[in-house]
Amino acid sequence: MRKKHSLLTRIWHWLNALCVIVLFMSGLGISNAHRYLYWGNAGSQPSEAWTAVIRFPDWATLPQRYDLAESRDWHVLFSWPFAIGLLVFWIAMLIGGHFWRDLRTHREEWKSAAIWADIVKHAKLDFTHDGAKYSFLQKLSYGIVLGVLLPVMVFTGLAISPGFEPAAPWLVDWFGGRQSARSIHFLAAWALFAFFVIHILLVLLSGPVKQMRDMITGGRDET
Amino acid sequence: MKRRTALVGLGALFTGACSKVAESRAGQSLFDMAENWHMKAHRALANRQALAPEFTKVDISPVFKGNGSITVDSDIYRDQLSKGFPNWRLRVGGLVKNEMSFSLENLRALPQRSQITRHDCVEGWSAIGEWTGPQLSLLLDAAEVLPEANFIVFYCADILYGKRYYESIDMVDAYHPQTIVAHELNGEPLPEKNGAPLRMRIERQLGYKHPKYLTRIEAVASLDDIEGGKGGFWEDNYGYQWYAGI
């Protein structure tokens, strides 16, 4: 049976979308303040950097001009609903069964023939999947976003914060130092952007009106 | 084409709404509230005296970047710099029982703390260096800070974008063991670009909270009547957060 999207899923989805958009755009503004990334704990010279980053144009940043202080204000404000929302959603998914029922993959789905079949199906723009709520590729991408990328954004964000560090210095070490945490924060943000693009593309290809309606009203239970 | 126009329009609507929020009083108080929650969370999660991580000599950065003011543009400063600051004084005053004035020699004669710490700039870069100097708490105890003091304000000699630099911290950071008045970086007298002859180290906050070219320390009850009232040069003039632990 395919259940409709629960109210909590819908609320979290849109809250998280807003948070991610604000955090991403203000993050691009923050990135413009120092356009080099480093590994390890320290780095301040171009010669120490593993990469230089482009200057993101004003239309892509929040606010729409270079203003590090205001970009940080937005970032610091939206980090709260972002992190708390993710925590609440995870707890609800684990207790309410959404994770176990719909997101968890099964051993047979990991067989290469099954994966290939799912890829071919997607390539043919066939998005039906009988029985389960999500196809394997959907489970995999939602799993990576919910289980890896979003938590990594929260934890690397905490690791960059010098006032949080004395509470959990192991967290910074765990990422390989503050500048490593900053680099991972940047890379994971772009991985999320890649998901965002594919996600929207697939919504457009698979019936955007129904998809949007279902994520707002919940849709109907289907058997 | 129509769809793209709609998308651009939607984007402009969103960012336009954001700028309205940021300019509003309610938006500003939301920002302040979020900043305050971060500070409270940091202080609740870690001991108030919890140390910023300290490193070893091999971790010291080859170049310690100088940022913001990298000199004091005056003849007196240049003259003092060339002579090793014989006449430089650090005054301690405000809400204290004993007003005091320290020469560099006085500061060097006090018990010293050396710490190899990571300096994190608000821009995003970090550099590791070894700082040496007396703990601020020694100076405050010698001056006997009065109980009504809530903040310590640092005044500086440098002028940045036409305004005098200053900063402030609360008593938790003022009495933190790693809060020192540094006169040495990596075993040498402080270089000019890093704040010679004296700069504060407030290790659990970003670099703009570590004022350079330090001349005066003042204990105060409130920050409202000092300069722009927001507790620091960047806070007053460019809207930076007073709590820079984030």
C-alpha cells in the first residue's frame, strides 16, 4: 500500500526547503568573504589552499550584495529551524515508522540487476513503482540527503564555530580540523544543490501539478 | 521563456521579501535572538572555563596573516615601534577601585601564559600561532573591578575606515584563563601587522573580537553609551554580531 505524505513530512519538507534556500544563498555570500578552501586546521594563504572558489554573483547571494554581516545573520538565524527540524523529523521517522516502512532499502534491491532495472526505468521516464512508496533510486537519494548530507551540514557548521568547539573538540578532529570541516561544509552544500536540481527536474518530468499538490495536501492513500 | 521570467520573478520576490525582513525592526530582533541563543547554547554545553584547543609548535602557521588594521598611521606610533615601545602605556580604568597604568616592562614582569591557538577570522581563514602574555584576570584583579561592572571594553590606537577601533566582552570571557594581553607572537615581540605592541586574545571568538594596538581597558556596567552602543567597531559600523563565537 502507498500511503499519502503525512502532515509532518509535508511541514518538514517545506520548512526544510525554505531553510536550505536561505542557508545556501547566505552561504554563498559568506563564501565570497574568503574564496579559498583548505584541508587541516589552519590556512590563510592562497599557497596553502587546495582550491580557489569563484566569486558568486550578487543575484545568487543573500542579501543581493556583498554584506558578510547580514549573510551571517541569515545563516545564524536559519541554522536553528534547519537543525531542529531535521532532528525532529528523524525522531518522528524512526518512531512513526516512515523510515522503516518507506525509506529503508532491502537486500534484494541492492542486486546489480535490480539497480540496473531501476536506472533503465528512470531513463525511460517511467516513475511508477508498484507496492513500495519509493523506488530504489529514490530511497537511495533521500537516504543520502537525510542521512548524510543534511546532518553533515549541521555537524560541519557546528565544527566551524569557535564558541562551540570547547564543548566538543572531538567533532572538529573528527572532520580533520576546522578548515577541513569548512571545506566539507562547502562540498556538501553543492552536493545538496545537485540533489535540489535533480529533484526539481524529476518533479517536472513526473507530473508537477500532482506532485506539488500531494506535497501540500498530502494526496490520497493508494492501494 | 515565460516560465523563466516567472522563475526570475519568484526569486526576486523572495530576495526582496528577505531584504524587507532584514531591514525591519522585527527582523533585526530575530537576528539578535538567534545570536543570543547560540551564545546561551555554547555556554550551556561547555564549561564557562572550557578551553579552546591548544596545538603544538609543529602546527604553527608559516605566515600569520595581518588583517583589518595592519599599522597605526601616526608618527608617535612609528617612533615607538622603532624603539620597542618604551613609552607605551596600557591603562586600566572605569568601574575599578584602583586605576592602573602598565608599561610593557610591567606586563612582562607579571606571570605569563603561552598558548598555541587557532585564530579564526570571520572571513573564513584560520592561522595558528603561539601567543604570550599575562592573563587579563591578573590585571582586573590588581585593579579590583567593582561588582557593578558587566563588560570589559578595549580601546585601541588604530583608526580603521576613519573610526577608532574598540571591542568589548562580558565577564565570562574576561576571566577566561586563555584571555591574555599578548605581547609576543611565536616567541618574538608582536609584529606590527598583528597589533604591536599589545593585542587581546579572546580565544573562543572570531578574530575581530581580538583588538590590536591596545591602549586602554575599561570596566563598564553597560555598552549603551560607548561609541555606537553595540560594543565594537564592526558591530557599530557594519552590523557584525557582538557574540562572535559562531
